[in-house]
Amino acid sequence: MQPVTQSESVATHFTWDRATKPARRPREDAGDLGHQPCGELISETARCLECDLEATRGLAVLDSEGMRSAPVVDDNGVLVGVVFHAALAGLREFDDLEVEDAMTTDMVTVPHDASVSELARLMAQHGLERVPVVTHDGHLVGVVSSMDVVRWLAERLP
């Protein structure tokens, strides 16, 4: 996943590197669904912001994409937080402020190899609509939404 950086256009879209995205598995017996890795549910297109991106640019990205939040990564692609539109919009002065000044590090993540049933329980337990998916060393792989879970189930149920 390529984050929005200082040198990029604000309206840039990012697509997954097919080499790192897990391949979709063929339809399984409905009783086996909960054991599939949640990495299969990652949307094809996602956006994230670098922590040192100017706050004004971060807000512009969220506005242009109609996003309420975005994962925030460091220079190495490690997830370091989540920033919400309201937090960026609520900053009094943007001078010298970066996305990391408005982000929260209090977030729920799921490892890319966790099962779909583990993901669903986590989302239900915390009332989450979106969950960042990370590798075991913290690199952001993507984001899974509740709609991704519904679509995935619809494709596999008889």
C-alpha cells in the first residue's frame, strides 16, 4: 500500500500490489468459512496517509475521497495510528502541524492471517466498521470493512 506523501497529488488512488495480496480461494463448504484468513477480504483499493504529511494535505485527501478516517503509516509502511476527519478539521492552526499531530494510536488491528471468524468477533465486540490488517511486524496490509465481510460471505454461501 502506497501512502499519500508530501510530494504526491492529493487525489491519488492506491491499488494493492498483487504480489502481496493473498490470492482468493475457491468456494468452500459453508461450515469451513470461519477458518479462512481475513487477508482475503481486503478491498482492492485503499488509502493511507504518512504520519509526516502536512495536516492540510491530509484533510484535503479525506475531503476529496469522502473518507471519515484513514490509517497512518511511517516511512517504512508500519501502521502507527488512525486519523479521523473530525480531528484534522478541528485543528485550530495548521501551520507546522502534521497528520501525526491529530492521529490516535489507540486502535484495534487484526493480523493478516487471523481467521474471518476472529475478525467478525473483533468487529462485533468493539463495534467497528473498519479494521486495519497488519503483518506480524506491524506493516499495514490493508483495511477490511464490515461490507467487505458481507460481500465475502455472499460469494461463498450456497
